[in-house]
Amino acid sequence: MEFKEGLTFDDVLLVPKYSDITSRSQTDLTTKLSRNITLNIPFVSANMDTVTESSMAATMARAGGIGIIHRFLTIQEQANEVLKVKRSGSVMIENPYTISSDKSVQDALDYAEDKDISGLLVTDSNSKLVGIVTERDLLFAGSNGTVSDVMTKDVVTAKPGVSLDEAKNILHKHRIEKLPIVDDSGVIQGLITSKDITNNTDYPNASKDKKGRPLVGAAVGVKGDFLERSESLLDAGADVLVVDIAHGHSENAISTVRNIKKAFPDCELIAGNIATAHGAEDLIKAGVDAVKVGVGSGSICITRVITGSGVPQLTAVMDCAKVGNDHGIPIISDGGTRTSGDATKALAAGASSVMVGSMLGGTDESPGTVLTKNGKRFKVYRGMASLAA
């Protein structure tokens, strides 16, 4: 049996060196998440059911990172989470939610609640804009009337191609929050909201796709519906898929990567988790665009205790980064990051980005259940292989 030195974050410190940087504003944290996706900060929220759904993912994107929607949802539920992120910060919503004018007020309430939105564009039988209905219109309207009874009929609109500044002026002039974009025939082409304009100004470092929408990723498994799930997530707008498996250096993971890449060759694909150079090499050969590194290093992970397997995280990152650099494939350090200093060490060891779970699990944006104990509020945070999950 061969024994080799293995280092984790607590085993090392970075040696300070001379710096000519005079202000933190001069630093550039831009990095590669995957072969073709760039982030403005090197942070990824973990694909765990107590860490990342749409609220967390949207917040991560606004900050310049990305969130990975967990896969412990139905296909439609997970796709809806992706859609929520895409609609949360786009300069113009391309396919705004609409409702027919003859639908009931209760239908509108249910639809708005299901989609987590504050207003709906109202259309006639020819899909032309005839009004707009908002939360305020519906709040005290009762449930028996129709949408046409409560909607605003004289809607201020703009033509396709309107600039952001022009849209801002129209919204301000008419003291409105939503500006439908319609063509000469009255057919809806999009929607610009004051919130989207504000987000565009308030979050200049937000990570966005080519259409100006927030970046978002989603996880898939290796069995059953992974191809159907992948297709649905990509159709919803997911920018990257993550093959989510505890032991990524396995035939299950490798064959899944090949199958997804065969079905969706343009899809950005991350796979893991692995902890060795050999594992990184095999996943890269299978076609991944980034490799996720970390086995048993998570704060609540008991893989090492139960199975006796794993590699100290700093060593695992260094070993895999050498292979990644040879192929031009980014490495994501996943697990063991308890402080900002740990993240810095992971980046110094060769990781392009860092996936975090426990650091975000107690935030307002995480979907974990809130518990109160002795007058203090806590959020449930659990590993995805735990009995509770």
C-alpha cells in the first residue's frame, strides 16, 4: 500500500507577497465556470435541496456567480425554478405570462401565485393585448368576476426595439411599473418592468446570458429520467447542467455524460464529484466542460466516515487542476469551504470556482425549513445522501 501526503485547507497558509494594488476596486475576480461560461465572481451555490432553488440562484446571479437548482423536484417543478430565475432579471421578458380576458378572477389569482408573479398581461382570442391585471386589481376583487371586469384597459405600450432609456422614460412619465412591448398588430412581443431596469442598474456585475438574463444551472441524476429532465431544463433556459452523483468516477457518471452530450451536443455540462487526476481525466475524455472536485469534504458529509474513502480537498483540487489545465477544462472545488480563506486557498490550488453549501444554508434565500429553538431561528441544512433527504 502506498501512502502519500494529503493536504486540506487548514494545513496550509498562503505566503503574503508584494502587491501593487492600491484599492480593492482594482481586483478582477472574473473566472471560468465551464469551457464557455464566464462568471464575475468565483462562487457557485450548491445543488442541494436546502440551498438552491430560484431565489438563491437569482441572488447568486445578481452578485456575479451562479446557482445550481437541485434535482429533487419533479421535472416540471425544476424547469419552473429555472424559468423563475430567467425572468427575475432579464432586461425584457420575451414570453410574458398572459391570461384570457374571459377567465375568472380566481383563475388569475391562482395563475399568478403558481408563477410567483405580480401581474398578468390580458389577451383576447387572437392573442392580442387588451389589458393588464396586477396584484392591486385582484386583491379585493373577490373571486366571482372575470379578468375583464378588473383589468386596466388603457395600457401604455411600446414598440419592439425600444431602448432601455426610452422604456425608463415611458415608465416614469406614466407612473407605471410594467411596459408591454407589442407589434403593429397588437400582438405581445415582450415585457419590460421597472424592477428589471432597477436590477440592471443596481447589479452591474451580474452574470448574464447573451440575452441579458441571469445565468442559472440545474442538476440531473444518472438514472431514469435524466435525458427527459435535461431536455426540459435546457428548454426552460438552463445555461449549464450538472451531473450530480456522489461517486463521479464511475461508469454511471461517464455514460450519463456521453449520453447527454450525444443528445445535446451544445449543452454546457459539468460532472462530478471526483477526487483524483484519473477521475478528472476520464470525465474530460467523456466530454464534460468542467469537473467538480470533492469527495467527503463537505461540512455535513459523512462519506469518509462511512466508506473510509476520500482525498483531502486541497490535494484533490491540485491533482485535478493539473489535468484540467492540460485540457483547458475548469475545476470546481466543492466541499470543505468553511471560510473565505478556504475559498482563496482553493483558487490558489487551481480551482476556477468554488461551490458552497453550508455558508449559504442559513440565508433568507435558501429554501430550507425554518425552525425555532429556545427563541432562536434556525434553518434546516442537510446532505443529499442523508436519511432525511
